Amino acid sequence: MGVNAAPIRRKGTQKKVELKPKHVLKVVPKKTHKKLAVVTLGLLLGFAIFATVAARGVLDQRQMKLNSISLTLTSEQSQHKDLEATLAKLESPSRIVGIAQNQLGMSPPSTIIYISQPNTGPSTSSSIANGTVKH
């Protein structure tokens, strides 16, 4: 059996192992900062334009709905005025008297008889309370 001998290494042939840190910090050139600022500014400007266009669309839709409601309101108000005028004609005393005389055969009375209520006084109310009302 043989003895295992350690490998022979020569002085100039050894491999050098370089240790790299996990986080490497490097200096970023100023041009990169400018590019980042321009890109960020462009994105913000694009978003602002998009938001403005979207808000304008919503405003236009709501304005159209408001115009439609306003037109409906005007129409309903006009119809309400017409109905009030019709109601005033239907409630006029001359129309009611005309219908009463012509269609229902009513006529004004020749004489007016006034009926007064007899003075009942306290005796009637006490007899009602006792249950002795005369018919």
C-alpha cells in the first residue's frame, strides 16, 4: 500500500480567491440622475394630462345629464301651469252654477228660510248624561 502524498504545489501556480462583498456600492454618473428626473417628470406630466382628460369626460357627461333634467323640468313646469289653468276653469263658480242649472235641473230658491237651533241649555245636557232623552 502506498502512502498518499500531498500534491506538490509550485509557488506561482496557486489560485487566488477573491472575496466579493454582498452589496457593492457604485457611483452613478450625473447623467443617470438627469435621465431619471426627465423620465419621472414625463410620467407625471402624462398622468396629469390623462387625469385632466378623464375629468373633462366625466364633467361633460354630467353636464349632458343636467341639461336633460333641466329640459324635463321646463316641460313639467309648463304642463303644471296648463293644469292649474284648467283647474281654475273647472272650479269657477259660473261653470258650477251652469252645470247645476242645465244638467242637474237645480234652480235658485224663491225664498230663503233660516233655521235657528233652539237654546238647549244645561238641562238637556244633564238629561243626556242621565240617559233620559225624550224623542
